[in-house]
Amino acid sequence: MMKTGKERIIFPLDVASIEAARKYIELLAEGVGLFKVGLELFVRCGPEIIDFIHRQTAARVFLDLKLHDIPATVGRAMSRIADLGVAFATVHVGETPRMLEAAVEGGAGRVGILGVTVLTSVSAKDLESSGYRSIYYDDVPQLVLHRALQAHAAGCTGVICSGHEAGQIKDRFGKDFLAVTPGIRPAWSINEKEDQRRITTPAQAINAGADYLVIGRPIRDAADPLQAAARIADEIEDVS
């Protein structure tokens, strides 16, 4: 069944308090498909904020903690995350495939495991300074594809990638391997102070094959956030 434009929008609750989070949850409950709970909010509020979303809305939860530890720890943590009833959770595609396999095993099919490939804030220069080989910092999509291969082989549900790599991932791994894309900026919202390096518009990302779009600032900073979400949903549906 084809998802609506609204269902493809993930709104990140990048706020520091449960009061601020509740404000956006109540405001956008009918405008987005998922709410993303990240590290800052989860450290502050814990599972309480997930319970609130489930009680007050029909939206699903994307728990974005980007697990990265020894396989045994990641596996146990993902098992506890699965108990929370969230739709998706993240794990870094790091040093060892065993960590990814442990995450998938811990999730036991109760939560979609998304592998974080290369953060959209990372540039080629950042990768070079971190000691990566030139094959990867000269061609960032090559590194993303390599890590997506690891995630796919481990049994992950999909990956987090920029809109620039979504098409390659779909071509390589098929339509059932999800591409969740942050760094989304509608043309009417882009400014010169971005900390994201590899951004795309909603239409560009969907055309490339993205399944879900993480969209924060263009909605949060709008004069009418619910109207901004509706405008983005319309743009998604126009190209779906």
C-alpha cells in the first residue's frame, strides 16, 4: 500500500524538555507520520516521552540513539528498545558486522533496525582528516554504499543516508530495503547557515527513492508548523 505524503514525514523532536516536546507532538500529531526521539530528549525524558506519543497520537516513533558498542551490549540494548513498541531504531554501521547482527538479533523483528551510514553533517574533508582512504573521502557515496552493504548483509531493515545516495541504495538492494533521509530542506527554506552538508529537497529525495524524510527546521521554524508540514506532504505526493 502506497504511503501518503504525511506518512513519509519524520519530525525530529530536537528539544531539551518534555514540555517543549509535548507542544510539538500535540501541534503536529495530524501532520506527520512519525516523531523522532533523539539522544538529548531520551536522556532527559526516557521512555515517558515515547509513551506520551503512543497515548496521544496515531503517529509512530523513530528512536534515534545511534547505538555503537560491543555486540553484546548493542544486542541487549536493542532488545530493551524493542520492548518500547517503536517503529524504528538506529545503530551505527561501525567497525564490525557482528554489532549490526547483534542489533538485528536483539530487535527480534519487533523493531526496524536502521543502519547509520555517513552523517549528513560530514563532509569529504572531515573523512579525510579522520584517516579514511581516498576511495571513500573522494567519493562519499561509495562509503555510504559500502556501509549499506554491511547493513543489508546483517539483516537490517534499511539505512539512514542522504538523498544523494538513496537511488544507488535502491538500485543495489531493492525497494524493500528502506532509505531514510535526513538533511531535507524544501527550496523555500534553504539558508546559508546550514550545518548539514549534503541536503536535498523533498521532491529530489523521493524521486531518488527515499522512503521516509526527516524534516525538522523547515517545519519547526515556520510561522505555522502544521501548514509547513502540509505543504511538504503535498510536495511529496506530487512526485510519488
